[in-house]
Amino acid sequence: MSGFGALLKEWRGIRRMSQLDLALSAQVSARHVSFLETGRARASRDMALRLGEELQMPLAARNQLLLAAGFAPAFGGGELKDEDRAPLAQAVEWMLERHAPFPAIAIDHHWILKAMNPPAAALLTSVGVQLDDSLIDALCANEALRGALVNLEEVEALTLMRLRNELSHLGKAPVLQQAMQQLQRRVAAHSRPVLEQMPAVIPTHYRFNGLDLKLFSTLTQFTSTGDLAMSELRLEMMFPVDHETKQALLALFRPTA
């Protein structure tokens, strides 16, 4: 089996698609998919891109598929001009700023903190979390943050579920796999039952520096970009669960006219 074929078969397995499923989705014959996997046929650049799209592979994985087929990567970032990336960067800045007085952050696919608005900065830096820190490492080892989380066990269990969901999309991600194993050990030691179903609202209860905040998050991700780095960026927008949290944040971070 060729390198391309092995990679294609691996991702077919990750997506739980048969050769026939993939063939129908990509509008080719199952025989052709079989020949691509065994190396009896060579994929064109267009076919490699089409299969990557139908398998919903992350852009980095699609680049690997292209390389395995003998073609240059299609998705990058380093070669993009600043003016090409400017609309995306401006969109991130706009969303983070406009979300105040509620906290908002931007993290990459390894949960590294890349940006945050002033409310998020005020809250996170007070427990020692800075830009370019890993939020997974902070959750597991930052005692100031762990001590500020009233529902720490619930947050760990919910984070573990989120990591599992992300890994099902990313396929292989050693950094996240290691983090998941670390969290699995913590969750296994919990006194409360492990969550079997994601609740409608994911609350995180913070209590520190005289503040008592209950927040839930929504995630935003760029899905129509060829910029590899921006495609891996996620914006996490936090909202108050209750009136008391809303009023506390408004009092601290009310926007000025």
C-alpha cells in the first residue's frame, strides 16, 4: 500500500466510511478508491483535494495527503501577504473587542491562548494565565486557576468530552491525545459520576478576588479559509449564566462611550 493509500484508508477509518461511501460522496467508483488505496492508481491533485474535502480532513491533513500523492501543499499561511490575512485578523479583533464586557479568547488547535479581550485578560492574568500558555496545562497544573474553579471536577469532565470530540475531527493530534490521557486519569478519580451526555449549558463557576462568576461558552471557527493557522483558530465567547454574573461583569468592564 502506498503512502497516499495508507493515509486515505486511515482517514476513511477515522470518518467511518466504507470505500463505497467515499466513492459515492466523491462521485467516483468504489473500484477507483480501492485502486488508490492499494497503489494501483495514482491520484491527481484534483482527486486528492476532492477526497480530502469529502473526508472533512483538517487543512494540515489535506496538505499531508497532497504531499503523499506527490504534490505541493495547497494550504499554508507563511506565504500569505499581510493584506491577504488582514480581513481575518480584523474579524478576530472585532469579535473579541465587541464581546466586552463579557470575556472572550482565541485559542489554537492545541489550546494555546493566542488572544483575549480586556475582561478575559483581567480574569485570566489574575490566576497566572498569560498569552501563549496552554489552557490544558493550566487546567491540570495551575493551582491558582484550579482553586478558583468551584466546579473543578465538572469542568475537567466537560473538557475531556470536548477533547474527545475535537480528536474525532483532527484524527491524530499527539498534544491533545496526551492531554486527554492526563484528564482521563483525573476524571477517573472523581467522586462524582462521569458525564455521559453534554448538557445544554456548560457552566464554569469561578470564585476569586471577591468575584463569583458563572459562565458558559460558545465556539466560533473559520471554515472558509485557505490559511492554515487561521483555520485552526477558535474564538471562545463567554456569556453569563445568571443575572448576578451579568451585573458583576457590567460593573467591572462596562464599555465607555
